[in-house]
Amino acid sequence: MNKELAVKNRSKLLPLIKDNSIVVVFAGKAPHRSADQAYPFTPIRSFYYLTGLTREEFILVVLKYDNKVKEQLFITKPDPDIEKWIGIRLRAHEASAISGIESVSYVEDFPGYLNQAFSNHHFENIYIDIENYPGNPGLDFAHEVQRTHPYLQIHNVKHLIDDLRTIKEPEEVENIRKAIEITNKGIQAVMKNCRPGIYEKQLEAYFDFEVKYNLADCTSFKTIMASGKNATILHYEENDHLLEDGKLVLFDLGVEYQHYCSDITRTIPINGKFSPRQREVYEAVLRVNEAMINLIKPGMTYGEFLDTAKDMLAEECIKLGLITDKKDVGKYYYHGIGHFLGLDVHDVGRREFKERVLEPGMILTVEPGLYIAEEEIGVRIEDDVLVTETGCENLSKSIIKSVDEIERFMEKSRT
């Protein structure tokens, strides 16, 4: 994230904050994994959205009083001995250059800074980024504030930030485009190397290589590489089965680029050729995928989006001979048509979910699927789309998905 975007994001938040208020947002810390190891650190998204910084234990504080704003960043103090083990840490001037926040102190100064602020001004509100999970620093801090400053009105600033994050700035859209571009390279590597007799996780490795080789941050979630009947399990993650001739493989995957996510699903024949029944099911799902993308426009509610897709898939199930009554579609389609996408794969913007009206700048997934366990056929086709002023743009349109395109690509890869 560039400095200008971080500054812009803070400028959008500040008018939503009441006067005589303090805002506190924590970067977080990598959770413990085992022994002396921690899981890889990723910043709490609210903090990253407002600062562009990716270091753990940092804290952002904003004071708003008398309609004036004062921003203060707290960073960890560099320790030359520790840096010999883990590398050089950010200095104050570097953190300032990234975030656009001029005043930078060390985290050990945070308690004293707050006490001084409370002494100098009569604050009435405190906005804290709170998520309800154990160890969340915002949640722990809110409990402390309740105990030490019971007169303060505590607000969860995450709700305000989430609403802002739902509408993407052009710079954010470009990061997601780049994530999709890298995802496409990984998908092509998977399709080129897909064949009977290798394991799902071996096929997954071709995608992982492209993620690293093309300098993405990481995969945006644990890759689903589900062959045969495994494809009827929505979040199958073992990826330890052998690819069988004549079966399909469904892969749901994505990457993070500058912490912005892609999320794409494709389903292909392991031997490079769809059987007549596989093709029939696949094209039923594809029709719904394409129809829903064509329907997306500003003013449509997310509830309409969900219900229309479900009705279309019910119609396709009847045509496929799977059901005779639309109400039974849940046997073969048991998830929603999509979700918001951004700094998280299942991104924010889900309060009052079904009533939410689509607006230009939103990015969401379109992922119809049918899962026929008795036939060992699972098909899902997922694209990432940007809502525009007049409709939507399919950001992943370059990732092939028609039967003929897939078969031609896989045949060419084998010659």
C-alpha cells in the first residue's frame, strides 16, 4: 500500500468519528504455534488499511478534539542484538514515510501518552478496533478501558472501517487485479500438469510454485484441491488423494498481493476430457455463473443476488434430472452464490448481509456450484467481479472456463 492510500483511508474515517474522541487500532501479534515458533505474522486488517504498515505490535492512536486531529504512531524500539537474529526493524522515519504519520514514538510510551491525553482533554468517547476472539488486542484493551475509565463511551471502530473497506479505491482494485493475474498463472500451471496418478497435493505444488515465483505475499487461504467425490465437500483441505482417470478435480485457490486477495475456482477433467455427463453438469453451472455476472449492477440487493442464483440452480437441477421440486435444490447446492472480497477472502461488508445494496466499487465473488455425491461429481466455477456504475466487470475473465477452452488447453499441454 502506498502512503497516499493510507492517508486517504484515514481521511475517510475521521469525519465519522465524534469530536472529543480517541481512536486506538492495534497491529496485532503473530500467534504462538509450538515450542519457540510462531505462526507467520499478518497485520490486523483495520490497522493495515489505515497505515499501510505490516509490523507486529504497532499501535495507531488518533485524538480528535475541538475539531482538531492529532495522529500518533507507536512502533517497537529496535534492539541491535535481536536484529542479528530476525533482521533490521523499521525505524521511526521509515514508518512515517510508509504511513504518512509524522509523529512516531515507541510502544512503551503508549500508556503514558494516553494518560497525558486524558489529563489534558475531556474525552467522551473511545473508538477501539475490536474483534471477538481470544487474544485480540482491541478486545483486551476495551476491557481495560471499561475498568480504568468507566465514564468513556466505547465504540467499535471496526464497523466504521468495515463499511469503508467495502468500497474499493482504484489502487485497491489494481492490487486485486494483480492477485488475479498471478492466480491465473498458477491455474495454468495446474492445468498443464494435471494427470492421473499423482496426488492432489502434488498438483497443488505447481500452484504454490507460481505464487512464490511471481512474488505474491502468500496464498490467500488454504488451497482446496479436490478430486472425484472430494469435490462435493465444500472446504475439503486434506489434498491427499490420488487423481483418478475419468474423474474431475475442483480447485479453489487464490493469492495475496499487497495483502489484497483473489479467490478463484475452476473444475477440470483429470485426463483432459469431460465425459458427456460431466460436461452436462459443468455447463449447467457455467450458465448460472455467466447469467449472474450479467445481472450484477448497482441497486441490486445481496439478497436478490443470492435468491436469483439459487432459483437458477434449482432449474438446472431439474433439467439434470436430480430433483423434481425446486425446494429440494439444497441437496446439491448448499452455499451462497458469493461473498465480498478485499483485504480478506471473506471480506467485510456482511452486516445486514441480505439487505446490503450493491454499489460501484464493491468486489464480490460469483461462485455457483453443484455437488452430486452419488455420481462423484462436484463442480464450482468462481470469478471475482467489480461492481461498476452501469453493471460489473469480471476481473478474472482472462481465466478460461468454457469446456472447449479447457479441453484445448489441456490437450495442447500434453503435446
